Amino acid sequence: MVWATLLSVPMTQPKTWRAGRFWWDCNSPVSADVTTLRALIFDLDALADVECDGHRVAYNAAFKEHGLNFEWSVTRYRKLLALSDERQRVSAELRKRSVSTESDVLTKLLADDIYTTKSMMLDEMILDADLTPRPGLLDLVMDAFTAGVVVAVVGGGQRSWTEPLVRQLVGDGVVETVVTADDVKKPMPDSEAFRTALWELGVPAENALAITGSASGLRAATSTGLASVVITGDGAPEIPAAVAVRPDYAGDEPLRMSDCQRLHGRWSADHKPADAA
């Protein structure tokens, strides 16, 4: 599919970052329309199931590399995602399977080694992992382009593979900015990645909607002050912090820009400052 070019500069142009206050930390003009939706900010897991089809596969390869005769199923891995720290997930599995139980220190060291091996393997295999866009994603991205709403992506991986993966999933030239681990000091669930995306877009948090596919992404988005939609991938549990929770973007009632604008408008009305009521 040929995509229209949204950018005037390529996505790979070097970034510049200045620490300090963001321009929207100052008082907004009285005339500013704080309810207008101007940007969609996806975390990488909202584009595809990078966790289960990428990280999980790399972990299973790392287990084998370290002589461990077990694998994580999708069901088991999704349960472990409740632990935000990857090394904690590995340590929990090692303890469950009575590996290195003679010493918590040895268990932690083995978990660190497995994590390092997995990270190296992920870097090598992620672009060949045959990851596919979540159902309905491309329709929403094109809907945003047509509506003049800019799109950004934040991810916890290195730029060397995150940026090519974004192009692989949604096409070239349709994402305004991609924020990766190379651009921040603190990974998600810290809010720095989303704040950096807002800074680069020149859009305040009240004029953007986050779409996340992970618990860490949701925490990062909400702590930034963003209204957030969660794409779960395998069902739709209750998540009070989200304005909507969906298994994907398709289905009988696909998520489109009109829905995003409605959800964002409702969130804005609920979070209107008391003195503006």
C-alpha cells in the first residue's frame, strides 16, 4: 500500500532534546480550545503484539541458550506481564521451577544473564518475526491522517529496530515522530517517553489521546495526563484508568477517529478544571 507522506522531514532525522520545563507548563491562553484532539500517541505494543510475538519468543530462545528445558506459553507470559520489570518475570519463573533456589543472589544473576541474552536475540530477530498490525489499526491510522491528526509512537526498544518496525507495521511517512529507549533516560512506566513525544509534536497533553497495549504504557500515559485507550489483544478486562478498553481496533464497532474524538471529549469534560466549569 502506498501511503501519503505526512512529514516534511524523514523519520530518521537526528533528534534534539532540551531538558527543563515544557512550553505547555505555562498557563494556556484563555482562548485555547483544550478539548480539540490533535494527536494520537501509540505505544509500540498497541501497533502489534510485540510482547507475545516478539519478547516471549526471544525469551524462549534465551532459555534454550542457557540450557533450560522450558518455554513460556502465551497464557503464562500474559500473567507474568503483571510484573513490570522483565528480570522479575524471569526470576519468578526460575523460582517456580526450582532453578537456582539455593540462593536468591544466584537466581537474580541468572535472571540478569537470561535478560541480556534475550535482549541480544530480540535485536537480531524482531524485524524477521513476522509481526502483523493489530486488526483495524491501519484503518485508524489512515483515518487520523485524513482528519489532520498527527501520529506518534513510543517504544522501549532501541531505535535501530523500533523505527524500522514502525514503518513495517504502518507504512513509511505516516508517523510524525518515534520515541525510543535512545531518547529517554527512564523507561516506561516512567512518563518521559510520552512527554518527549508531546514535546516533539508541539501538542499539550490535553489535546492528545494515548493508545496503549501494555500496563506499563498505560501507567506512563496516565501519569503524563493523557486520556488513554487500552488495546488488550485477548479480551477486554475492566481497567478504570482507561477511557476505553478493546481487544483490537476492528470488530462490529471498529475504533475510528470519530470514536477517538468522542472518547477524548468525554474525558476532557470529566477532567475540566473546577474554575473553568
